[in-house]
Amino acid sequence: MTMEESFKQKYIQVRVPDKAMLAMHIREAKGPERNMAEFAKACGTLTPSSFSRIIHGNLSKPLTAEVIQSIVKNADPKAKLSYKDMMYANGMVPENEDGESEVGRKRRILSAERKEIETKVRNVIVGRLFEKGNMLLAMEKFGMGELDITEGAPGLKQVKKSPRKLGIPGKFTLRIQGTEPFYYNYEIIIPGPEWSKHGYTGWCTDYAEFFLRDMWEPDTLEDIMQNFVFTERDSYDVFWEFLKGVKVNSYMAAILVDTEKGSIDEYKQIPRNDGRKIKSIY
């Protein structure tokens, strides 16, 4: 499918825009050879200050198809940015996929509900980082326990591999300028009906592999700050009640966010055996 053909595809809004993903896509589309004013002039749809606000997380509503098409058409070829990638980051999916049944379409749209929560969480986290003046250098994702580094992303490094192939849970991973450890990894825990204030400890089974990695192979996690993000107070309290008295070998923390208010309500690091802590970036 050509670029112009992809522009004819109809899209529908199914969730809020992913501010971090849009910021990264636009930064990549600009490329290393142009400044933001030059890129904005090439696109002809937004001012340089508007682009600057977007890459700093200040986005109040989805971008229009016209704006996104101008970004894709004028993107640095090395960015390999597609219209679908940009529309997905904008919170939109194709109205109909090729060969898709009506049942499949409904299932695809319904699956966006969970993604909606995850995107809101990421917007809260990244929004707070921008407010504090932190520069987001890259956004990656762990796959099969190892970091899947975007092709051509500068200044990134692989983490040490697990000899036992133990995984690392996470929905997204950030590289933030001037911070240590090297990567901040975020797992978003959305409680189901089995969670209650009376206590649910089944989550430990879900993450047992990761805690074994911390116990047996802490050197493979030295470049990572692992964050467990919660959207409800009850599940956040259950997490801490279960971990009462527990100490770990790596950097780990729990974060409580309010996706409706767009706030981080609480942040606490899990105590390390060596007593080390790092300064909060939030």
C-alpha cells in the first residue's frame, strides 16, 4: 500500500492519545538534520511552538488527520514512520481491517479499553517527568525478558541477559536524560474482580519469575529501575501489605496514579538489602 492509499483508510477514536508515543514519533520524524522550525515549515500544518508543546507532553486533544499526514509525508526517511503508527499513537484504529469480520472488529475495539487505561497511566508518568524538566530520550519495550531496542535509537544499551531466561515484566521502558539506573521500566497492574481490600496475593505468582531473577541474578538488573504502577488504592495497599518486611537486591518501586486527575498520588521504593535508594524523579 502506498502512502497516499494509506491516507484514504478511515479511522475511529478508541482511546486518548499516547503523549509519549506521539512525542517520540515526531522527534524521529524531524530527524537529526533539521531543527523544529524547519520541520514545522516543511509540514505546514502546525507552528514550531505547537510541535514543541506536543513533544513536551502538552497535548489537549487528538491531532487531526491533516496534521498527521503532513508529519508522515515530511518525515525523515530513516524514521520509517507510517500513517498507521501515527494514528495508533493518536488513539485511533482503522474503522475496518482488510478481511476483518464484524465480530473481529468489535473485539478489536473492545480490546482498546484496557489499552486506554495503560495509555492514561503512561501519560501521567511522562507528564510528571516533563513537568520536572526531565528529557525523555527513548521509549522501548521488553520482550521475552530482554530489551527490544528500536533500530537506530542512539545511546541505548542492552541489559545483561538472564542465564536462566527469567523475564522482566513491563508495558514500557524509558531512558531519561541524566538519570540512573539507565532504564526505568514500568509494569501496569490493573486489578480484576479477584482483587479486594481483604487481600489478593495471586499477583506474586504472576511476578515470581522476576523476583527469582532479583534473588538469583541481581547483576542482570543493575541497569533497571523496576516500577509497579497501580491505578487503585486498594490494590496498591494489598501490594505493600504482602511485601511487608521484604527486601530486594535491585531497584524497585510502586507508584499509585490517579488517571482521572492525572496525578501521582504516592511513590515508594521497596527496601534493598544494601539499604541503597535513589532520588525520586517524580
